[in-house]
Amino acid sequence: MKALKKQKVAAAIDFGTHGTGYAWTLIDDERRQQKRQIHPRMHWPSQPAPYPKNLTALLLSSDGDLLAWGYEARRRYNARSASSDIRYVKSFKMSLAPLTRGTGEKPVELPAELIASDEATGLITLYLQKIYKEAVDEIKRSGFTEDEIRWCLTVPAIWGDYEKQLMRRAAVDAGLPEDPKRLLLAYEPEVAAHYARVSGARTARMTGGRATLMSPGSRFLVADCGGGTVDITAYRAVASNKLEEIGRECGGKFGSEYVNQAFVESVLVPRFGSYEAFEKIGAQQPSALLALIEKWEEAKLHFSAEQEEDLYIPIPSAIDRCLDDDARDSLAKAQNGIDDEIVVKPEEARLVFEKVVPGILALLDKQLAEMQSQRRNTSGKELVVLVGGFSNSPYLRHRIQQHLEGRAELIVPPDPQAAVLFGAAHYACDPQIRSRRARMTYGCAVSDRFMPGIDPEESRIKGPDYELCNRRFSSFVKVGQPVTLGEWVTRPHFPVWPNQDTLKFDIYTSPRSNVRYVTESDCRKIGSLAVDLTPVKNLPRSSQSVLVSMQFGETEIQVTAALKETGESVSTTLLFEPLA
């Protein structure tokens, strides 16, 4: 077997809803992290301005072949002839995790969310193939080989095991290493926390003691506001430059792409008269409509809460030519006779943002309440670290600052849009998390002592001199429980029947902590493994112990089982399902 080379380079890929980038650095002593040189890719074909991310977009032929990716895909789509039979897709990351908004209102959905998760996984693979090759080629030009690179791929903290499994599968299919020691998955707010600490970011308050994120005992939450999701997780700094997760992750679909979609539904559709008129324009001039929405994207990044001037967004000539009389009359009537631009009044722009912002504020309140509950009657303001591309919005910053007044202090690190990417490069050098909280309850199906009047009769099985319930859930870790990075939890199990050849374990998960039976409605089977009992078959039952172990604290779960008598072990790949 070929020996693995020592990893000398840490490379990160931040795969985002709107943009994706890579960066790399040399793996060095963790004590030098504040002087570590991070090398991001800043220039991409057809990119309008230098930026550490390419556009997360693909241009496909009618047969599904890849024609272009990133900003180049958008350029070629906009320049295509009207007869071209091609497909432009973006924001497809969001189809991996069909989350609900949870506000009681009709959800704002991105068009890409109509893509099935299997197709989205294939699209992600296509994109990762391209960006992986670009990163490897650049690193090779600096004198390193492909097998000297350790990779870190970011995922939202609110993703479940199923979505993380799909992302790893897409990455491996794209050419990234299959070895989990060379391909790390990292939570986006977690790596952003590392970046904020290394960058030396502090509160904007200039008087009195200014909070630091590096001091042991400091507590802060990270709000990663990206294009698709908003991810919020809380941490405490501990000794040896490590972090402990102190809050349950929370989040939802409140990213900037949903502000764009709210603009479509609240402004463009009424301006053109109806959904039918809007869809007609989209069918006739899809690239021009895309350009119109991108102009809004630029305008919204400069819109502030105090702004009193109207926003003027030029209507592309291709759209202007295809407007019928009804659409033009509707546009002029809504804008005091103006029909060659989209005029957005400040109160309209604020209403567009308010389709999304209250959801972010509610998530902040939820996490802050949990942090406060852990203070045990000690006073003090919490710290909120704001990162992600959406955090550049003056409107969002103002609303968060206003909402947190008197309760928490806001910290915005330099280049917040690159916090996840740069933090992932630091993480690949030295994972700085010490403990996380379990996202779910994990365990396995066992046969345990039957309890008359409690356990259902149909679960009763009779052994030689005992009665058992064959549906019991044996938990290894419960949802919300703190787990140390790399921690293994081991439970001994014994065969039920004399002369049993194998002992099979079915692995289950549940979002609840108090699970008694594996048949409960929200209990899901996620994997199984079987242990050969032949080597100990003739020994007393007390010597046929099988030790089942689950590893927690990492981004992903591992399971093994071993005969205690011989040490022979087996492991399994867990097959997760999407949560309902």
C-alpha cells in the first residue's frame, strides 16, 4: 500500500448559494495562526470586480453537458441567441435541504428549490469538479503535489446528517479525497468564528474595555448571513485556543437570495400587472430579466434604513421591447408615468427587506435567550459576530444593531463576506473546536428486559429464562448534549439466543431526547452492522460481549462494533434520510 504523504497545504472551499471560492495556506504551527498567509483566488473569468468568490452558477446544454460555470456561465447565457436551447441554473445548493421558513407566512421560495436533491447533488459535483481543478492547479504551481493537500469543505450548521452526506458524496465524485482525514467538513459559523478571532475583530465601541474573542471565557454567537441560509451558533473560548459550542445551532432560509425573491414578488410582479405577465417576460427574455434582478442586487447592497431617495433600476431594452400595452400601463400607473425604469420607493425597499429580516432577528433572540440561560445569574452583554455576504448590507446591520441595543454588542470582522472561506483555511490547518452539542439523539435497537404494563405485548420475546422487549432504543448521545471532539461512546451488548451466529445492530436517530422505542414515528433507521459471533459461539454468554462504539463531536458520525474477546471489529457507513 502506498504511504500517504504528509499534508503540507490546507485548502478550503466555501461552497455558497450565491458564490463559491477557494483559498489555501501552508500548514504550520498553530501559534503562528495570526501571521498565517491565506491565499484566496480573487480573479475569475467575466467577473465584474475582484472578489474571493466566483458565481455559483452553471450553463448546461439541452443534453445536460456543462458549457460554462461561474460568471462565465452568466455572461454566455446573457449573450446567447434567442434560439439557443440551453439552461442556466443557480442557487441549487438550497435544494439539498428543504427547510420551512417557520414564520406562519407563505414561504418565499427560490426557483432552484424546485430541483430534486439528487439532481442538485449532480450539479454540485459538476461545480466542485471545476473549482477543485482550479485550486489544485494553482497549488501545484507553488511546488506542492495533489496528495500533500488537506481539504476543508464548508456546510451550513443547520444541515442534517443527510445533507452533509450528500455534500461529501458530491465532493468525492468531483475528485476530492475520499479519506475523511484529508477531506474535512466544517460548519460555516464555526470556521467564521475562527476567522473573527484570528482577525482581532473587536466591538465598534471606542470607550471603556473593548471585548475580545480570544480571551478564555469570552462568549459570543456567530450569525452567518449568506446568500441562502442564515446560520447561528454560540461559542465559548477555552484554554489552548479552543472553542466550545454552548448553544444549539439554529437557522433558516433568510439569506440575501430571499430578499431578491421578495423583490420579484413584491415589486416586479405588481409593476408588470400579474404573475402571468411577469412569467411571459421571463419566458421571452430570461437573460434580460436576470440582468434586471442583478441590478436590484447591486442597489440593495447600498440601501440603508435611513435612506429617503428612490431607487432607480434601469429596465433592459430587451424587456422594454416585449412589454405589451397592459404591462406598460401597469408599470406607468404604479410609477407616476415612468415606464423605462423600475422605481422603488424607500418604504417599498424596506418592506422587501422586512420579508426576511424579522426571521433573522427571531433567530438571534432564540440563541441569545439560550446563552443568557447558561449565565447562571451573572450579568453582562453577549457578543454577536456578524459574517457572510449579506452582512455587508447597511440595512441589515442597522436593524440588527437596533434590535440588540442594550442586550448585546455587535462585531463585524474585516471582509465579513470572506470570513467562512478564510476561517475554513485556518480550520484545515488546526481544527479549533473542542466540543460541540449533539444535533440529534443517536442509538441502536436492542432487546431489553420486558416491563409488563409498559412495553407493548407485540414486542415481547421469550428467551431461555427471560422475557425481552425487542424494540427498545439504547441511546449513545442525546440531542443537545455536549460532546468532546472525537469522543467515542461505547456500550456492551450480548446475543439474545444461545449459539447465535451473528449479532446485528440497527442504528437509529431521533430529534427528541426521550426515546424509548425504535418504532416511534420520528425515529429513523440510518444504518446497520453485523458482528460475526463464530469465534466466541461456544463460550458462555457473558463472554460473548460486543462493544458498539459511536464517535461524536466531529462534523460527521462514525460507528464501529467489536468482539470484546478477540478485538475483531467492523464499521458501517450510515445512510441518512432527509428529515420531514
